[in-house]
Amino acid sequence: MGVVQVSLDGCHEETHDSIRGSGSFVAACSALRRLRDAGIPTAIHFVLTRRNLSDVDGLLELAAELGASRVTVSRLVPQGRAQASDMVTTDELRQCWTRLAAMAYVYRRRGVFLATGRCDLWHLADLEGAFITLRLRKKGFLSPLLAVGQRCPAGVNGLTVDVDGTVYPCRRLPIPVGNLLRDEFFTVWLDPLLNDLRRRAELLKGKCRECVFATEEDLSVLCLGGSPCQAYAIEGDLFAPDPNCWFDPIKANEEVIVKWRQNSF
């Protein structure tokens, strides 16, 4: 059976409704309860912004109360009506991710899984967890629900198809690469932009060119430049460093390599 995902952008009615519209918090929570009661697995998706940052700490508890088995927290991408001023700062993100990563281990015992196997810099908030789950993934022993960290999958093992057939590398990267109502799939798949995303390691810029999470083959699986959608939205460049990345390769590369080797099993 599949999972029904419901958007909740606040743990309180006032917060959520200020973003999604009046009455939408009650409706979303009601839908989650009714799906739970019908035996249908559910998930919550929360888009992190300056407006709902203070609600994040209660999110996993709310998921447990509503019977959701998975929680995804993604960063706002400043596109469309969203503005860069709506984004959390790098330090706010670091603190938020670190708290959530620690809470995730507690809530797993209650059947609520935080989706940290994403290209949103989760590996920086839980380095030990990232190393352990990476080794387990390489051995084929790990559920994706337990993974920590991931390189951007756009053009590698994922695409987004809109209702009108338009294909995008990712739902957060609105650059059309074809249309399945008009183009053969492999014509789309071999689009130059998707090819560039597949050879991302060669095209990275700035501090990413020196970063252990891009230059070391094993560790690049965890990051490889973070989220290109964020870099594109802020810098206009898919291969610029993720604007929220707080990792300093000059200071920390060697320390990370030592920890990776010590973490072996």
C-alpha cells in the first residue's frame, strides 16, 4: 500500500493557516486522522521558513498524535511567491537540523520516522549517523527511512512530471527539460541539463571543489554540493555551493576523513 502525504506547515492552527489559508490546519489534521482510522499509511510534509521555525520542535510529537509514520522537513526554495527573506538563516538551519536529528532517534521507537535521507544537508547535522547509514546502504542492509544524507537525485534516479506532461529535473527546480506528451522519454533523459546534473562532480564551484563531501567518492553520496535548486534560486547557478551550507572544508576536511575511517565496521 502507498503512503498519503499531507502538507502541514505548522504545529499550531495559527501558524499553518497563516501560510496555507484559514481552516486548512483543521482540515489537514482531520484528513490524517481519518486516513489513520481507515488503516491507510500517512506522511507529513513541512516546509521550513522563518514564519514556522518556532513550530518545528513539536512536529514529531504532532505526527505521533495524528498517526503519521513519516515526516519530511524541507527547506523553502525562494521561487514563485516565496522570497529569499522567507528562508531561515544558515545558523538557524544548523540548529534546527541538529535538534531534529537528535529527536528522530527517540521518535523512531514510536513509529515516526524523520526523512533525513535527503539532499538538504542532513549529514552535517548527524555525521555519525550519516557514516553508519552510508556503510549499511553500501552493504544493502538499510531501509531508506533510516538513511542520513543524500546527493541530489535529479537526473540520476528521479524526475518530476507535471500534469501537462512537462518534465523538470526536480519539483524544486522549475527548469523544463521536455514534455512526455511530445518527446520520447530517452530524448528527455539525455537532455544536456540532466547530463550536466549527472556529472555534477566535475562542474561544482567554490568551496565544493575542495570539500571532502564532493571529492571523496564514498562521501560524495552524502552531499555532492547540497541542493542545486537552492543554489539556482539564490545564485542563479546550479553548480554554486548550497547557500545554507555551514561546512568549512579548509578547517574540517581532515577531521571528517579521520572520523570516517574510525567509523569503519
